[in-house]
Amino acid sequence: MNIFLIIPFKSEFEDVYEVVKLAVSSVGHTITRAEDFVSTKTNPIRKQVEKAITECDILIADVTKYDMTKGFGSNVRSEFLIAQTLNKPIIPICDRGTDLSIDISHYQAILYDRLRMQETLVRPLVSYLSRNKSVEFLLEKTKDNKAQKNVKSIFVSYSHTDTEYLDRLKIHLKPFEKKGQIDLWVDTKIKAGEKWREKINNALEKSVIAILLISADFLASDFIIDNELPPILKAAEENGKVILPIIVKPCRFTSDENLNRFQAINDPKHPLSKLNENDKEETYVKVADLIDNLVK
């Protein structure tokens, strides 16, 4: 098998790379990492890494929390995200003496000790990779989820006073739901008795697109500003989450430092509340066209 190793740059992790390489080669597999590539004008390292992750069979990812002040480790998050987006099987590893840099609650990780790597890392990896059933399970799990990997999860953040705009948006995006191209999440999906805050947090984490129905009520909502927007904006900055603001009523969108850096679907001077019915529909169609491009 061809295995790609996600690991922070710099010499601090060279010892980990060497023992992982030893473990992988001892069971007859090949291993590649980003540092093996040489960047050129026509073929930058980023492009080569994306190709390698796409073509590899399994990934091993060192998710040991790194020190950003030292200028390394940022590649781990971006490479891990690419692997997740491609629904690739991942074996996370981590120095048990540190925190995690990425949430791996859905994975079975190998925790290693830097002072006993032969025992805590090499042996577990060799044992895992040499057992056909273990590898087959990883690949089969990926195969079972393949139909879901292209489904884009969309989180809609809105004030309940603007429900009429949400309802019309849902109508325009319904065809994508029927085709299984998107999973449109709104808080109306929360059932009685469910832990609503947990449901919202899970939906925020899962989504790759966020649609914001912005109005004065939206900007005045403590829950939106304190709970929904921070993870949305953080994911946009770190993971490339797509933010689609729609101005539904007159508000101070252009004065909001956190939001005005995102291009609104419609001119803030012409919110939906000021438009006639046809112009409103054209705005929704514009959103649908953008979603269409994103799901493709």
C-alpha cells in the first residue's frame, strides 16, 4: 500500500518520521510526506501534496499539538482537512504527553511515548498494518461512506424574526436536497427532548458552507453572536468554510468588522425587504447557482 504521512515540518518530528517509516517499510508498504516534494513554479508543493493524498491508500497523521510560535505545524491541519474531505482512511498518532491539535474523537488513535517509541509506536503500527482485517476495515469503512463524501453540509444562521426569508431559501435549495447533494441544517431540525446546544455545535462543526440571513435582529442576537458566529468565522479562516451572507433587512452589516470582509450575496443597500418579489427571487436563484457550483 501507498501511505501518506501527515506530520509537522521541522526537525522536532524527524525522530517520529524515522520510526513510522521503519514500521511501514517493515510490513512492505511505502510512505510519503510533504517534505519529500520539491516545489516548482508549475508544480508547487501544495499541489503535489493534494495529489499524493488523493492517490494514497491510507494516511497516518501525527496530530500532536504544535507550538505555532515556532512556525511549524500549520500543514497538519490543512492536510488533515484534505484527507477528511476526500474521505480517506486515517490512522492518527499523537505524543501522549501533549494535547491534540485536531479533534480525532471519531478515530482510533495510537498514543506514543517519545522515550519508548519502539514499544509505543513502531509495534502498534506494525501490528495494525500487518493485520489484513484491520486494513480491510479501514478501507471498507471508507467505501461505505463514499456515497456521503460529496454531500455538502450547509448551516443556516438566522434570527427567528426572519423566518419568512429562511422558508423561501429552503424552497430554492430543495432540489439539491432531493438529489442528495446537500444537507441543509436549520435549528428546526432539533426534535423535542434533544440536547439542542449539542445538536447546533455538531452541525456547525460538520458544515462546509454557512449561509447567514443578516438583519438588525441577527446582529442583536446574543446567541448568534456569542455561540454561532465565532466557530463559523474561525472555520472560515482556518479551514476555508464558505460564508454566504444574505442581507434580508437594513442593518449595519458594512460596519461589522467580523462580517463585512465577506462578500454579501446582495448589495447591503438593497436588502431583500426592499426588493419586489421578482428581485427577491433572483437573489435566491443567485444563492442556488453558487451552491450548484460548490457541490460540483
